[in-house]
Amino acid sequence: PIDKLIVATNENDILHRAISKGDYVSKEVKETLSPSMDIQLASNFERLIYYINNSDTKKTSEIMKKIKQNSYQIEKNHLNIIQKEFLSESCNQQETLDVIKKNYEENNIILDPHTAVGVGVAKKLSFNDCLVLSTAHPCKFPDATNKAINKHEKLPEELLHVLNKKENFQVLKNNTEDVKNFIKSKI
């Protein structure tokens, strides 16, 4: 059984502020070593809003407009619902680097900076029995690992073949019907 889902953030801590205090107000984004966390509008947050509003699409839409206008405070009763399922915390750059270094020294494993934020948050919250989902391979973040341990991980041998592959993509118009038709044509 899962007790809580823990949301780990870097200095761009809008999700931590939202979950801990109900404050979903954007601030200036800081560039960090964990760039996937350098956000102010979390792509999955709308799902949580939908959930806490009993699947009310109209209410969800209204709240998402407020979020985009940077004027949303989570209602206390909704915050209570969120806090039954979620816990959050953040790690700054130095804490992230320290986690990468400590983990390498103790376990001889190099963490990517996003995973290091997760591990750091679990430790800050004093969770000993906690599963941290790793999000990326550390070879994608040489700046972070070089700063933390003065080295970086190499791409695993079983993935080296991707370096010689031709990139394959198609550009589509920002149009729902075009996207639907494209997907249908590939099925």
C-alpha cells in the first residue's frame, strides 16, 4: 500500500508551495541542474484539479484559467483532500549536488539530478522506507555530475546504437483534428 505520493521539487517549487500551503502563484523560473523541474505550470496539475473538483470539467476549466492568470489559491477543503494523498518538499542546487556525491561515495551509483532531488526530499522528510522513481540516466546531465563528483556516466552500451539512428519526427499544425487524423493514420 502507498501511504503518500511525495512530490519532489527543485528551487522552482510551485508544486511544493501548492501542496503544502495551497499557493499556486508563479514566480520567476530559475535555471537549475534539474531542468525538467524548471517549471511554473505543471502539466499534470490539471488532473489533480479535476480530481479534487469531483470530475467537474467546468470548474476545472475555470481554475485552469485562474492558474494561467497567476491568481489561484487552493481552497482549504481542497487542500485537505490533496494533503491526504500527497506530501511535498524541495531541494536546492547544493543539496542536489550533495545527494549525487553522497550516493556515489556510499553506493558507487551516479544519480541524475532529478532523481537526486527525489532522494534528497525523501531524506529531508525522514522516509526510510520510500521508493524513489528514477527519471533519467545520469549521462544526460554531465554538468551536474561533473560539479558533484567530477565525472559523468557514459551512455549504457545497449543504448549506443541510438547515436547512429536518424531522428524521426513530423511537424503537425496545432490543430486537434490534424493530430487525431495523424494518430489514426498510424494505427
